[in-house]
Amino acid sequence: SDKRTNAMDMTQLDENVWVAGQIDPADLPALADRGFRSIIGNRPDGEESGQPSWSVIAAAAQDAGIEARHIPIAGPQDIAARKDDFAQALAEMPGPVLAFCRSGARSGRLYEAAQG
């Protein structure tokens, strides 16, 4: 039972940015091995039981040498409100970058909005 299948089901949006569903803290070393240098979490804490908290993911990222930033998106209104934060994160953080939420959909929509 590989808990990591979800995180490794990634979609590439451009040469620098990928999106994925929920990642597990245990995924971070493998993501580092694949060359990822930054992650952006777009999922608010506590959306569902058993979801790893951002603080635990961020600590695992730091241990793996990956930069981490939390830009939680609860609903469509947050995409408009946080798209500039996302664009700034992509500009500041070393790539490649993996953005994630529950399914990857919010991260993808935020990426599209940030291009505007």
C-alpha cells in the first residue's frame, strides 16, 4: 500500500511548475530526489480527518532541503485574493515548484489566475 501514489500523480503546467493532490510528509525526500526545490501548499489545514498538517509538511520539506510556502485556498474567492501571492511565490522560490491541494484542481486554477 503505497501512500505516495497520489503525490506522484503530477501534472506539469510549465517548465517550472507542477501540481498534484495532497502530499504526505514522507513524500518529501522522493520529491527532492526528483529535483523539486520548492512546494506550495494550497490546502487549508483541517479540511478532512487524517490530512497532514502544513506544519508537519513544511518541517519535512525543510529536512529535505525544499522551500515551502502555505497559500491556503478554501474557495473561489480565495483564488482572486491570493493569486498575486502565488505569482510572487513562483517568482521568489527556486524551481521546479510543486503546488498541491486535495486533488490539484485548486492549485491549477490559482496558477491560471496568477498568469493574468
